[in-house]
Amino acid sequence: MGVNLSGLTEPRNVELADLSGKTVAIDAYNTIYQFLSIIRQPDGYPLTDDKGRVTSHLSGLLYRTANLIEAGIEPVFVFDGKPHRLKSETLSGRRERREKAVEEWQKAVEEGDMKKAFSKAQQTSRMTDEIRDSSRDLLKLMGMPCVSAPSDGEAQGAYMCSKGDVWGAASQDFDSLLFGTPRLLRNVTITGRRKVPGKDLYRDVRTEVIETGEFLEELGIDRKQLVDMCILMGTDFNAGISGIGPKKGLKLIRQYGDLESVLQHLEMEIPEYEEVRNIFLNGSYTDEYTVKPGELDKDAVLEFMTEYGFSQQRVSSALDRIESSRVANKAKRAQRSLDSFF
């Protein structure tokens, strides 16, 4: 889940077409979880093939990636590596919430309450080895660059953006800001009218851009202070101090300058806060990656997707869109280069 800074941010809404010509690092796990959550049947069960294998993520990856390329965006998918030891408590808590949601989902189905069933089912998504591997296999067959992060995919995406290898880092979580991305994109892979999880409400979801430098300037703090503020609130790597949210945390950091001074004022402790701070400021990265797209193996993708029960005609149509968009995008880039020359 990461930290919640939505109450402090004022993102700029954009259309996907506004990002034409940009290369974007996409948090693969974050995106796959989104697809597993929302691409479901009315009773909450995910899409599956005749062998019982979940296919919701494959549907999302194929068709949404086609939309991105059609808009002129080149995605680079960054996969998580081994989680840091300090994240174990967070992961354990997620498993417990997921198990509880499974029970509530099954009960709602038995009672015939499909709205509740769907809502609870959205909270049961989990990353299996098969889902991870099939996602990576499909993306590679499509020619999409895939990066294996040493640890958090968001940290790696932020690093790639800070180097200028990608224009922005895309994730639903705000942790990318703490990891140092110059630019965070939200709602890149999911837009349109979406149901609010756990509520009978719908909202329009639009792609957002947050410029980190502008964000920090508006808050009146630097990145290290932002990290300290979030450690006070609680992150995936530590439990925060009860009662401290974004606004109170910001006020304390502004007033006292850093985490140590705030803790001294409050006469409280946060175990291993120096290690948590170091995770965000000096995380684990790799330079072994490419952002250059490979070739689309159309026949292999068709064989792969039909093996999972997808319609050959629909898959072929999506691949045709990718091919034609790539040709058109290449022509546009060549024309821009020619125009700039003159």
C-alpha cells in the first residue's frame, strides 16, 4: 500500500495522449495487482481458463499495454525482487487481511449479495509464481522491456527516472516520491469510471502527474524531511506513531527539522528508523537493464494467449494495434526530429 500522501498533493491531470513520446517505468507488481483486483466476474471470481488458471492479469497486460502504445507511450515493466526484512510485518498483515476477505467474500456469495462479494473479492488478490511468471513471459513476447529490481520495483523505477533513462515512474503508491523519482505518474494503467473499493461509489479515474520538485517546494521541505515525515506516519518498513498522519507529520517536521528532533520532543522511539531512512534514500538498484523495446512476436503471443483460452481474433486485433501504432509513432518521432533540424 505504501504511504498515503493524497491529502497533501495536487497532481496535474493529463490524457494519455499528452504523454506521447515518453518512456515510462511501470511498477509491474502494482499494475498486476490492479488487474487482478478489478478484472473479475460479477460474483468476484477472477477470470480463469479451462484449467483453472487465473487470467485476469493477462487480459489487463495485453489490452492496456496496447492502449499505452497506441497513445505513443513506451512502457518498461519493473518487477520486484526480494523484499527487505523490515517489510515482513507489512506482508504478514496483508496476508491476514486477505484471508479474512476470502472468508467474507465466500459468505457474501452464499448469501447472494453480489455487490459485497465483488468488493470483498477485490481484497483477495495475491501474487503467485504462476501469475508473476506468465506476466513476464507475455510481456517479453510482446517485446516489452522487463527489469528485475534487486528489491522494491518502485525504488528501481525511481532510480531509472533519476538517471533520465525514463521520463517518469508509474505507480499507484506515493513511495516512488520517497525513493527519489523526479516525476510520479498515477493511474497510467487504469483510467475511466471505477468503483471505490469497499464502497457503493464510483469515481472518474484520470492519469495524474506529480513533479517531485514542485511538490516538495509546496510543502516547504526536502526529500530527506519527506522521508522522515513518512517514517513518523508509518511506512511499509516501520510502524509509525499513533495519531500522526500527513498533516500532523508535516507540521512536526517543519517545526523541528528532522525525525530525531521530533522523537526527542515527543519522547518516543521508532526502532531501526535509520535503516528505514536508508532504504528510501540509498536503496538497492541495478544498472543491468534496457529501456529499448524488443520485437513483437505476434505468432508466439497468439499461441500463448489462446493456450490460456483467449479469443484469437481479439488478441490478434490488439497486436495489430500495437504494430500499426509503433509504425505511426516512429514516423512521428522522425518528423519531430526533421522539424527540429530545420
